[in-house]
Amino acid sequence: MPFDAGPSMPIPDPQLEGLAADTDRALGEALSAVVPAPMKPYNAKVVNSLGEALAEVLALFDMSVEAEKYTGPVEALDPDLVRFLGMVSAAAEDFGKPLPIRLEEIRDEAALTRITAALRDLAADEDFREFLNGEAEAEPMTETEVAVEVTAPPVAVEEDFDFAGRMRR
């Protein structure tokens, strides 16, 4: 899933661009290690559908991503796909609608299909779009009134205690 930064990005220092690419690659490889190898290779149509749904959600992040098209069985998910999936998963969790399957639980095509459906729902969710844009209404702050009562420490009162008088009864 190649990443297209688009024309709106300023041209960074070539050295920084190289460092950023290395960091992205390392992060993608690390996250790919979290996703277990599939029990059998994924069907290309399932992975293509996942990539398309992920690209739809990433468009909400103002990211232009072109999903790679697979033609044959897929032995493992692409590190870039996993990296973007991890990013969207974190955002969905912050939004309160986590993806139905965590990265480390992906084992088969059924898991990818459930994730694809959840991604399509997120892409169509207007509240999620507002959440990403920071337009979601913050919970109104309420004033809490705290009543504090100040009391003096108890004063020891000496009583005349007539022990002998009590014993006479």
C-alpha cells in the first residue's frame, strides 16, 4: 500500500525524509510481527477489499493512499497496510468504536472481512469524521459545589466522677 504524501506537504530536508521513511518502515515491520501468519494464504479479493476500505478511512485523515492490488494468494499482510491499520485502530479506539479484532488476533480471512466491514462503517460515520477533525463537542464542564464544614477539635470536658458513690447503690 504505497503512501502518497500529496502536493500539500512541504518539501522536507532530504535527510529528514530518509529518516522518516526508515522509521515508517521499521514501525511497519514491528507491527507486522504482531500479526500472526495466516493459517492459509489470504484470498487476494479479501485483502484488496481491506486495502480499499482502509484507504477510504485514511482519506478522512487527509491521507492519499493507493491500495496495492493483489492477484494471487497473499502469504502475509504488507507492513504499510499493517501500519495504517494500527493507526486507524488506535483512532477508532479513542473514538469509542474499536475495531472488532485486534491486530494480534488476525488469523484468517473471516477476521479481515470483519475488520473491512468495521472500516467501511467508520468511513461512513459522520461523528468519526468530526472526531478526527476535532469538531466533536467536548463534554460541557459542570461546576461542582463542595461544601466544607470546619469544626473545632473536640474539647475534653472533665467530669466529676464519683466512683465510690456509684458503688454504694
